[in-house]
Amino acid sequence: MNTSTTRFSNTQIIFALIAVAWVVIVARAYMNVKGTDALVAVLPQSEVQSFARQELGALQNRSFQGDLELCGIIFETSGGELGVSRPTSGDEASCDISYFDEPGMVPVASFHTHGKHSDQYDGEVPSIVDIQSDVATGMDGYVATPGGRLWHIDHETATARMVCGEGCLTQDPAYRTCASDQIAQSYTVDELAARFNDSDRGC
């Protein structure tokens, strides 16, 4: 076999390997597509809510002890089961949720705690940023408070609704009930803004 023939054979092999690698890359990319037609959540919100309550309840003590927010994503698998991403640690009053991008799983809700009780932070209701973040990501959200309240944020209506009241989740030992603070059953962004600007609210 002469040199030109050998070079030609080597070139064919190289091109063949490149073609195989390209097919593998395209196939993986296709499998990872998150289009709405690829995977659609089918479980009812009531089931997601029950799951969120369980997960947040389990995170409360860790959130109190570290005095930080813990947040994450609840997802539904292609098999119709719920799971949760590893909780991410924030600080006293914020927690960034990284973009969820897992093949075969569709995000259905965000969740986060509010850390431990503080007289300097109105932690018994969702913040305006909590609602705005869920609206921006197009997912509902669930929030646990130091007093043991659970809130559901509806991203379509941009409202927060109390699922269950004081003590329905684990409470921070430092939490104290404030009799003069009347917490509503639901809030819009404007209503939260009015609450946060109310200097006569007490506690």
C-alpha cells in the first residue's frame, strides 16, 4: 500500500469518527430538550402542595440553626413521581435558585424557608421578591415561615395564599406570637407593599 492510499484511509477513519461523535452529540442534545411538548407535568397542584409541606417541614430546623434561607425546586419525573433538588443555602433574607435543567424532569414549583425569627424582618409573609421571582420563572412557589406558616404563591395571579397557619410546620423556638399583627389569608404584591410600609402594624 502506497503512502497516498494510507493517508486516504486515515482520513476516512477520522471523518467516520467525527461523524459518530456528531451523531452522539446531537442525540444527547435532543434528549435534553425541555420543550413543552417533550414533558408536561400531570400531577395536580394539591399533590405538589402536600409534597412541598413535607419537604419544607423537614428543612425548618436546619434553616433556624443556620439562620439562612434554604431553597430549591420540586420536579415531576417522566414517570409521574415528585422529587426535589438539593436545597441551596442563601442568607438571612434571600436565596438564589439555579436554573433547573435535568433530562426527564419538569420543574413544577419553587420552595424556600425564611430562616429564623427576627424582629427586624417581616418573615411571616412572603416578600414581594418571592412573588415576583415565581412569576418570572413561571412556576408556583411555597414558602415556610419561622412561625410555622406555609404559603402558596400562584404565579399566574401573582398572589400569595396561606395554606396553613401558625404552627402547622415546625416553629423556630425563638418565635413569639404577635397579637397586634393581623396576617391576612392572602396577599397581592400591592397589599404586601402596603403591609411593609405600615409603621403602625406593631411587633
